[in-house]
Amino acid sequence: VCSSDLVRLTTLIGMTWQYNDYTFTVAVTGDDYPWKSATPDSVNSATHFYIRECTDFVAWRMNRDEGSFWFTDWMPSSGNRWGDASNWRAHAQNLGYRVDSTPAVGAVAYFSYGHVAYVESINADNSVNLSEYNYSSAFEYDYRPNVRDVTAFIHILN
């Protein structure tokens, strides 16, 4: 874990955001997703992903960590969308983002079966602790510790 990553992430803790009708405060870990009680699978006007899906949760975390709503299904205007999680690895590579087997705090954990999650922390054995939506329960938050079966890590902010 790079110390600049920790500084960037920890400076946002406790920060309050407002977007349309939503007000929320950044938490250290846990379910800080602002749309956790919104109707599942409706389109999120902030990210253009489907609400309470893994992709929207990861987009929220990218935006939270960056400090603005810049990561959306339509960015950058390349004519392609990030879309379903199964597309993310190839799309990230096409856009020039680093995709590899090296975990990093704040990276996207990509799974070949069509799922993405947010890397909260890395353990001494190189397993990762993940925050995610729509994994073990439909449209719900989950925290998974000691995950070793990540297909690849997508480094959007790091």
C-alpha cells in the first residue's frame, strides 16, 4: 500500500457529499453507498449504472475516492460503455488503465464470472478484503475478507 494512497483515501473520511436528493458522509469501511435504499436496477442519474448492482457500487467508490462524480458508465466519451461487469477488464485495457494481478487499496477486483468489487485492504498473504454489492445477497452490501480468487485488478485511480 502506497502512503500517498492512504493519505488520499483518509482525507475524505467524514466528508459530506450532496447529490440531488441524497446527502451522505464518507465512512472508513462498510456500506457507505448512498443509494442502498433506492429501487434496485433503476438507472442511477449520477453514474448511469444500475442501482444496487456491483458496478454502481464500485463506480460510487471510485467517485468517492476521487472527490467528484467523474466515473460513470459513459466515461470517457469513447463511444463504449463500461456496462456489465464482464466487460470491465477489456474496456479498462482498451482505455489504457493498468490491469494486472497486483492488488492495491482502492483498485477494482475483477472476476471473470461477471462481478467487480472494491479492494478495501490487502493482507500479509496477498489476499484482499473486499466491499461489494450484489454478491452473496441480491442488491445488498457484502464485506468479504481474505479473497484469493480475483481474476485481475483494475487500477483506475492507482
